[in-house]
Amino acid sequence: MKFLFDLFPVILFFGVFKWGEGNTEAAQAFGQQYLSGVVSDGLVTASQAPILLATAVAIIATVLQIGYLLVKGRKIDKTLWLSLGIIVVFGGATIYFHNETFIKWKPTVLYWCFAAALLFSQIFLKKNLIRTMMEKQMSLPDGIWHRLNLSWVGFFLTMGLINLYVAYSFSTATWVNFKLFGGMGLMVAFIVAQSLLLSKYMKEPQ
């Protein structure tokens, strides 16, 4: 459930974009009605409407996520606050300048922020964030914790580069598909491969 909750804005982004692609006239009319006031020239074209509407919905969904957690009195992960800040800045720029380049950079910036946080904490704060999150589930030698942390740094850096490659080499529709299915698939594959390698260190339930 938490996994689906975290994916909520991405799923809505994908769904709204696909709806806009298949209903260009309705998407343009809807975008012109609700987004013209926040677009620089006040005009939402048929070609721009799907990505602008999807971006607006993703921003609203992320805000609602945090609002829901605040109302429930639950702890909000720093990653969610970071995601909110990035989607508001890059999504807002996409809508205002009606330029999809900004939203396409959003995943890369988020991935690289994760990589920078892991690397900065390990080098300068002498704190292994991956170890902090996972040491209750497994017991690893210090050297393996170090390599595990660096493997996640490398993964996030690579994901950021792959996102840019897809964004600049293929159509926006292909990038939207990759954002949901490709990104999620690579993440799951990485976690599964890592789990298999580390399975011998997993702690047995008491």
C-alpha cells in the first residue's frame, strides 16, 4: 500500500497524459479553462494540453499526499518533501512556460538529489543512510554496508542519465511510458538483484 501511495502522483500523471492524448480537443478546452491564468501567454494549445494537465495533476496529487499525512498525524518522509519541492518548481515552470523540458528534468534532479544525499552523508557526516534504513533487516560487515551505499549512489546517478537519454531521444509519449513502467521496472530489478546477493545476511524473524 505504501508503494502504491508513493506512486500515486506518477500514476495520475500517466493517466491524465494518456487521456489528453486520446481526447485532444477536450484536453485543450479543459486546459484553457483552468490553466490559462498560470500560463505565460494565457494560451494552451492542443499539443501542449496533455503534458500541462498531467503536470498540474501531479503537483496537486503530491500536495494532497502531504496534506493527508498531516491530517492523519503521520510522519512525512524527507524524500516526500523533496519530491514536493522539485515537482512544484519544475512542474510550475513547465506550466508557466508551457515547456515540457522542465518536467522531463524532474526525475533526474530527484534521483541525483538522492545520490548526493547518500554520498554526502557517507563522506562528510560519516553516516551510512542505507545502513540506517536497513540494519534492522540484515547484519552486514562494515565494508559491505559501504559498498551497498555506493551501489545505490551509482544506481540513482545512472537512473538520472537514463531518464535524460529517453527524454531527449524519444517522444514525450515514450518518456511518459518510461517514467512509470521503465523507471519502476528498473528499480524493482535492482532491488531484487540486490536482495538475492544479500539474502544470506537477512535476519530470521524472531
